[in-house]
Amino acid sequence: MSIRLLLAGLLIAGMLGCAAIQGSDKPSPDEAISVDITGMTPEQQEVARGMIKGIVPLVREGKSEAQVLNALQEIESKKITRYRVEVGDSWTRGPDDAKVTIVEFTDFQCPFCSRVQPTLKKISENYPNDVKFVFKHHPLAFHKDAPLAHEASLAAGGQGQFWEMEQIIFKNQKKIKEEDLIGYAEGLGLDIDQFKADLTSGKYKGQVESDTAQAVKLGATGTPAFFVNGRYLSGAKPYESFAKVIDEELSGKEIPSKWGTNVKDEKKQAKQNKRPKEDPNKIYSIPVGTSYTKGPKDASITVIMFQDFQCPFSKRSQPTVQQLMDAYPGQVQVVFKNFPLGFHKEAGVAAEAALAAGAQGKFWEMHDKIFTDQKQMGTDKLKGYAEALNLDMVQFNKDLETHRYKKVVDEDMKVAQGAGVRGTPTFFINGKKVVGAKPLSEFQKVIGPVKK
């Protein structure tokens, strides 16, 4: 039994379907549990491996889907999020081998950035051997004098006096015009001709812009913003807030952590995760639109399924769909909609290939071929399926190359997201949601007995 569904789905994509424990498979104590990390990024692989220790015992014990998912969510909720911040050639102070690195994204014209400086000084005094500071430039757009001040600090740094200039500028935030900066440089005894040349030429402008771009990428768009061993702290926090995190990092205790990529995105996702649980009896209105169907158009039972051609649980659900049609002859219409997951790199092009085949009257035939071998669904393989189906290859190749049907896939995705679909497979039986590759009996609970 693979636990990729747990890792890739809930942790990485925040989804449930190709993301939920499927069916009733329970491994015996002696059965090996494999972890499929194909297609994951190194960070995702790290997360996946980190989950094994806690999740595998639960799976081996035969815990229910709900129990394992609850345990996984509980583990995740207690993890500290860290962010990878590139130090690059930024100015630093403190020992290189410090156990704690504090990266500061700051703006010389921001009053809060100035306000936090005494706090940072106190940290240096109280943790002289344990903390290293990294200075990052992030002049905000509405602080017109800030960019040049940041370039001036680097120009001073080019002459070995970055930190001296940094302190002078913070103490004189209301006087950082060019003439002020030149005066500060003179006071530091810098080579003024070189200093002026550096400012005029914009020698350090690229470095300032690079730091700002990094801050934006991290979602740290306000100042000051700090990353303490990758842990995000926003604003001019009091000394105690920093000390709490620093002491935890120096404690020697293992701190359960996960890697984030964007502070704003993860905060938004956290809010979404806290949303109220869905009403299990809610009826959704999902338009059939131009999606491909099988079964009578006037069927009393409409099953709309959101599938991912690369998801093993989407494949596992296909026989169940056929069993459903056989159990309710003439009463079921099945509607196929696409929901290729982000970590399934070939699922998108496979969806487009199925639609391109559908345009030539062979959607379901292509659908079956793709699901036959999920490990081989690159473009060449898809073209091979098209040839075997005797499609017009000139048209098929053109459709793939121009991504003619990507808009159709995107529209399916939009509809799915509006209905709270977070993984595959997800079904809507006359509007009632069923998540996962459930057995026929689960569908029958929704549909009821066969109508004579």
C-alpha cells in the first residue's frame, strides 16, 4: 500500500483524493509499505520521508482512513514552518559558525525598521557566540529615498564600512537625500570620489533589487521581516519574541518542522484549512457542459467524476464506475471531468490528449488506453495510442502542440475548485459528493436500491 496519497496530497498539495487513503486495503504486519516519491521536489521528498515514522505504524495497525488522516493533520499542525533564504553575498555580522542565523529584510526609511535596531543590538549582546545576522535590502515602493540609501550602504561596504553606514542611516531616517548620504560618507572618511561614482553608476542597484525580489518571492512584503533559522517573524517584535525562538533553536531539542515557500500563500492556505467542515448532505450543482459522457442522457442518476490520468486511485475507481453502471442498468450517466494534480507532471498533457482524441470521436477509447499504463504517458506514448486508434495524426499532433484543449481542462479545474474538490477521484452523484476510490457499496449508500 502506497502512502504517497498521504504525503503528496495533504502535505504538499493540500488535497484529499489521490490524497486520501483509498479503499479498505490494510497491510499485514509483515507487508512492506512503499513510499512513491516520483515527481516530487527535494523539499517534498524531505517532507514525505519525515512523515513515515509517524504514519506507517498507524497504517500497519489497520487504523481507519479517518484515524490516519486525523493523525496526519495533528502532526502537521504542530510543525514549525521554515523558509529557505539565500544569504548570497549579503553583509553579515556575528560568528560564521553560529547556531542561529537571523536574516533581516529591512527598509532604511521604515520607522519600524529603525525601532527594532535596539532589540537586535540586545540580541547581539546576549547571544554573542550563537547568533549571526544577515542584512537584506527591501526598500518599499512608497519610500522614495530608501533605494539610494540602500545603495549608499553597499557603497560604504565596498570600502569596508557597511555596518557603520547602516547605523548612521537608521539614526537619521529623515535625512537620507543624496547630499545627506555623501555627508555621512565624508564623516566616515570614505573615498568620496569612489562613493559618488558608485551611487551615480548604480553599481549596487542590482543587489538591492535582487534582495527585494527574494523578499517578494518569500511573501515577506512588509518591513522589517525576519527569518530566524528560517522561521518567519514579522514586524518590530519585542526582544522576548526573538529570544523565545532563539532559545528553542539553541535548546538541542528536535523541533518538528516543514519547509514553506511563500509566507502569504501559506497563511492563506492555513485560513482555508480552518474553514468549517462540509455538510455531507450538501447537493452541489455541477454543470455537465461539453464534458464527455456515457450512459443515457435522461438517466435518473448522474455521476460526475473529477479524475487525474496519473493518479493511481483514479485508475482504481474505473472498474467501480463500470460496476455502478452494471448495477443500475440504463439508469446511470457518467460524466468525465479533468482535475490533473500539480505534482503529477504528465497528467495535464494526458488530459489534453484525451480531449484531442475525443474531438475525433475516440475520447473513451483514449481514456482507457491512458489508464492502462500510468507509468508511461509521455507525449510519445500518447501519440502511439492515437496511432493505434487510427486518429488523424496531423490534427492530433497539432492539437497537442498548440494546447488546443488546455482551456477545457482549466475550465474543469475551475468548476472543481468551486465545488471544493481537492483531490482525485472525486464524484458527485446527483450532486452529492463522494471522495476517493470507494467501493461500489459506498456509491449505493448514496443512490439507494435499484429502481425497477
